[in-house]
Amino acid sequence: MDAVYAPDPTRDETYFFDDGDCTFLVGGVLFKLHKTILFRDPSSMFRNLFQDAKGKPSDAIPLFDTADDMRALCWSLYAFPSEIYQLALSPGDVDVRKHLRIVDMAQKYLLPQYESLGWKCLQAVPGAIPAYLDRCSEDDLVYSHELAIRWQSSGAWDGAADLVIFSIKNNLLEQVEDKWVQRLARGDEQVTFNRALTTGETYDRRRLQGQVYLEARKLLFLQRFVFSPSQPLNLRFNLSPNQFLRLLVGHSMLTNVLAAVRSAIRLKVPRRTGCDLVRHPQCEKVFNQLSWGELERDPEMVFARARSAGTGYSCITQHLDNILPKEAELAEYFLSSATGYTISHENPPM
Ligand SMILES: [Zn+2]
């Protein structure tokens, strides 16, 4: 947080009021505000902040937030009633990023009135959050993910909280991760395998890491990007040496497992007790019609499709349980694979 102590802080263009009576230094930017505004919410933590602040009353109080966070909060604190009314009338393109920041800052500084306003803005347009996650920058995905991790730890619904808000908070993490993976899958250039994986590693999110590795592996089947044996394969993925190793080892192991599945599906489906000779030909027929075309490229999807087509035929469901690895374990080939491997030479083969 070096920026907080920047030697030459700049004044914020909007929220530096000459007649303000308190100054904050946030991310290298000075905000001069009015205590009456900051104290308006009765539980406001800013009341204590001034009591506890050391130094002269005119000194800037450092806050460990970003200037963008502070601007978002100031917008909410200083918005004119007509501005809010207009927003309620025609929310238009909701600035999700701003309102997420407002909610986060309002929670941090105990400003429930402003937190509530932030939530209302976020809910004003249905689907605003997923739409935002679908096109925001990767920095904003990282920010939303961090926020979602914090919100996730706030526990179960206690019956008193607003259920809609609770479910937004609770679903945000999976929403961010799913969108990130979808965007990687469709080749969105704003997102990268490396940052998605690094974020998954930072918060120990195996779900995200597994999905990203599976998506990276799909590219090996789908898209030609190797044009010469001397071309570094990792150019396409731009992973860290360890991530790249995990991708390669996981890919090799999964390919081997899927080769065994490929042989097993050629076998006849065994007749189980409970299925008779009259009914069983139908089991065989349904099993033989299962489509395995994309088994190597997208095992998750192919397994799910086979299981759903086999529902109601116990011979098939049991046979599938025997020959298919569990869907939930697919990601494990990437995540536990590298544990037995270390990169021992200085220049790993990238
Ligand atoms: Zn049968």
C-alpha cells in the first residue's frame, strides 16, 4: 500500500471540497469531505475514525482502500435525491462495478443505508451482474472474485437478512468462476488462463482451477496453434512453469484414462439382476446409441450426456459407473498430478 504514503498526493477531481472539514488519503489521492455527510448513517464507523485519529485535525487520515473504492462510496454519499430518483426510474445500464464497490465500502464502514442503496441499484436490472461479468476487464473479474470470497465467508442465511441479497452474495463466487471459464472457452482476449489459475491458487479454489485446465486442454484438440516443432507450446497458454507442468501431466493422464474408456465402451453392456432377457435388448440398444464422439475433447460433457440418456436403465447406469471416471475427479488429474513432479532445471521445457 505504498500509494497511501505517496509523497505528492493529487486532489480528487470531484470529491475534494474546499469547504470540507476532513481529509482522507486513499491510494495516493486526497479526498476532502464533510463530516456531516459521513456521519449521516447513525452507525457510521467514520465517527470512531475521527475519535481514534492521531495527529492534527487537519492531517489527512490514510484509508487502506483504492481511490476507485472511495470515489464509488463518495458518489453514493453525495448523490442528489433527483439523481437517485432518476436512477430508480430508468436504471438503464447499471454500473455494476461501482455498486459492488459501494456495497463493499458501505459494509466496511458500517453504512447500512448506503449498502442498501447499492443493493437496490444492483437489483434494478435483472441479470445485470452476469451481463457485467461477461464483458468486464480481467482486473474486474479478479476484484469480483475477491469480493465473492469475502462474502462467501459471511455464513449461512440467518432468516433475518434479505434473502435476495443473501443469494446474490452467496452465488457470486460460482457466477464469477463460471463466466471466467466461459470467456476463456470462447477465446475472449480480455481474459487469460494464467490469471484465472493464479486466482484459483490464491484462494485454493480447486473448482476454478480444474475447469480452467480442462478448458486449456480442449484447445489442444480444437485449435491448431503449433506450426513448428521448435515453437514453444506455452506461447498459446502463457502459464507459469508450474501451471504448464500441471497442464501437461494432467492432459497426459486424462488422455490415458480416456483411452481405457474408449475400449470399455466397445464392450457389451452386462445384464444385471433385475433386468430380464426380454427387456435387456432395449438396454443394449440404448447403450449402443450413446454418442462418444467428443470423448477425448470434452469428457465432462460426454459423460453427463451418456448418464442422462441412460437414466431409467439400471444396466446402463451401473455399467457407466464402472467404466467412467467420476466427473468430479476429472479436475484432480491436473491438481494432484504435479505433486510428484518438481521442475529441477533452470529452464523448464516450455
Ligand atoms: Zn438390461
